[in-house]
Amino acid sequence: MALIATDRHILIVGLGKTGLSCVRFLRGQGHDVVVADSRIQPPGLETLQSEFPDVVLHCGPFNGDLFSQFNELIVSPGVAVSEPAIVAARQAGARIRGDIDLFREAAKAPIVAITGSNGKSTVTMLVGEMARAAGKRVAVGGNLGTPALELLADDIELYVMELSSFQLETTERLDAEVATVLNISDDHMDRYSGREEYFKAKQRIYNGCRTAVINLDDPLSSPLVRTDMTLRGFAMHSINPGIYSTREDDEGVWITRGLENLVRADTLTLRGTHNLMNVMAALALGEAVGLPLDVMVQTAQSFTGLRHRCQPVRTLDGVEYINDSKGTNVGASVAAINSLASERGKIVLIAGGDGKGADFAPLSAPVERHCRGVILFGRDAPRLAEVLTGVPVERVDSLEAAVKAAAAMAAPGDIVLLSPACASFDMFRHYEERGERFISAVEAL
């Protein structure tokens, strides 16, 4: 579409679900907007043309001259703020923001804000369920499910928000009632110049928050600036007053608060050490917004977790098949391997896809310690093979072939684990499609 001169002041950069939500919100506020997307046929195009036929849309490569005409850019999470056209607009004096800033300005209820490299979707959904069980009118979304601006309603009593580093890049000040960075491991290194830039983006979740919930086992979870905020913590094997932790006795492993045993780990539906951490984080977050402890514990016991996150599929010939397609980075896969490791058998790992520029080296030690072998597929299978030299490695061309190869490699008592340590976009539309294909392939065995 040809460039036209405009006296409009707000440019929405990137369409899709988030861009559409911004159009709806800003038009509802009486603002005139323009949309730009680098794709010729962006997702949401037909919806935009149907709902807002008068909104000007620029498709194709971003143009710095066009962007610099606007005094405010609302940038979708999928667009890096380092795009030259966005940099040019900033240099020309434009304010660069995102949908989360718009959401924060309009939200009338407290915000529970959750980010981290791994576990944030599980914790977000669990806190949401805890709030519902406590009788709260709660809205859950953000990076997970419903876009933030579409959650806004006058009757909502609590917002529980999953936020990605991409969303936080354009969030100036969130002012959450409680916020957490669950953990930090390398992710999205194809977008960031290094781990420090990624870490700093995550840290923005603490701007203006009243209470910070810290993973005491991960120093990078701690806020860099602690002005006027209360600190709460969770950790494994760290019994201290006010801290959510774990202890082991003759009855088993317990989640504790201070010296009090709260819930035995084997009464939780969620499996794995990483999920104990997720439950502890959810309890600390819920406590910060006044949710009753007994209600939270009961909810945690019945919570079944997210589809595609350490999801049991079936047991066949003594081998258990687990779908962790949401393990889209190295840290997630390391957590899954360590959590599911068993004395009765080994893990056969299925991994591969688009590694997003990550360093695969941290996979080496847990794979060598806990895995019988690895089946690799996808774009970065060669890079993974260079690192995973301590166990037998087989490369295949498809996920279906990977499932068959893993079944042939596994022995009774083993676990076949799909935890790719990679994004899915080289072969699938998203991790959900990859997970569904895995489930279908396992059921076909």
C-alpha cells in the first residue's frame, strides 16, 4: 500500500491479536489510529477490514519516514523495538509503548504480574484458579490466552497476567500489586544482543510493584531496585519464616510455609520438582493479594496443569510417554528432565526445532545423567547433536519418525519425553500443533 501523508498521531505497529485489541481499545477511547505491519497478509487483516474499514493499514517493509510522522507508537510484542523504523521514530521524539501500558492505565483492579523463562503459564493459570476458588471475579491473560486489553471490565476484582520479555520491553511502569520473575535462563537470543538485555527486559515487571516474589534459588529473580516494595520468597529446602519451601520426612516431601507443613507433594496432580516451585510461587503470589491459604492449597491439589507441559499421554509396554511441547527453550527442557528423572528407568528425549540462537550446552549434563538416548529432528538438530555426545543420538526427519525411534530405544520403566528445547516454527504453526502431533503419533503406536 502506498504511503500517504497523515496528521494522525498514534501508530499501531504489528497487527495480529494484540494489534487488533489495541485498535479496538483506542478507537473505543475516541482515538484515530493507523496500523503498520511488515507482512503483506498479516493475521487479523480480514477482521480489521470488517470491523474498522476506515483504519489505514500499511503492509510491507517498515518505513522510517512514515513512522517518524507519529508522536506515539504502540508496538506489538512480536516486533522488536530495535527495528530501524521504530528507532527513527524514537529519535524524532515519538513515545514507544505497548498494550500493557494501555492496560495498566485503564485497569481499576490490582494486578498480579508473572514472568520468567519457564513456568509462567502454569503459575498464571494456577493463581487464576486460586482466585476463582476464593470467590474473586478474576481475569487471566496477557501473553497467555486473551490479550490484556480485552480483559478490561469494571466488575473485575483481580487481574492475573502472564507477561513476556517482549511485552515488558515496551512497558514503562506496571505498578503491579505483586510481581515475580520466576527464573531466568537463555531464551530468545535471536532477538536480544545477549542474556543481560533479556534479563533487563524481564526486570521491568518490578517497576512500581508493591510486593516482589523472589525465587531464592535463582539470583536473577531478585529485583535490581527495591524501593518501597515488600519481598516474599520461595525456594527448595530453605526453611525460614515466611518462606515457601520444601522439607522431607518419613511421610514424604512437603511444601511448607516457614515451619508449617502445607501439602504433601504426592497429593498434587502436577508432577516434577519444577512444578513444586510453580506451586510455591503461586502460593506466595496469592498470599500477597490476600487469598486464603487453605483455599489455595486445595486448589493446588486439584490443578491438573497445562496441556503440552509435562502432560502424560499414555503408558505402553511399560514405557510412559510425556508431552512437554511447551518446553521451547533449554531451561524448560533441563527442568523437565531433572524433574522427571527416576530411579526405575531412564528418559528417552525427543528434542529439536528452532533454537532461537540459544546455547544448548546446559542440556549436556542432565542428558548424560538421566537419558538413555536422544532422538533429534528439526532445523537445529545438527547443533544439538554437537553438544549431546554423552549418550546415543539418532537423527530423524519428522516428529512421527522420532516417536517410533524413541519407542524402539526405550526399555520398560523408561519415559519417552518430548521436550524440544526449541521453538516449533521451523516445522509447525506453534507448540500446540507440535504437541498434538506428538500425542497422535504416540496413540498410533
